[in-house]
Amino acid sequence: MYGWIWRHLPGPLGLRLLQVVVLIAAVVALLFFVVFPWVEPMLPIDSGGSTG
């Protein structure tokens, strides 16, 4: 899949690297701002901490 994306990006090496960085940043932002908040209520995580 990564090879397919790399082959379909236009431009020389420098531009391709910039496009890959932007794509990775967009995927990370989508995960943090959309996917993780949507999934978080469904996870069985107890927010209790240790008491001492």
C-alpha cells in the first residue's frame, strides 16, 4: 500500500517527501480529533488511579 501511494504522488523526491509528511500529519490529526474521541466511550477503561 505504501509503495502504491509513493508511486502515485506527483513531483520530484523533495515534493514527494513533503506530501508524505502532510499525509501522515493529516492521518494523525484525523485519529486524534475524530476517531479516538468517538471510540473512547466504548473502551472499558477505568479512570481510577492508585491511592496511597
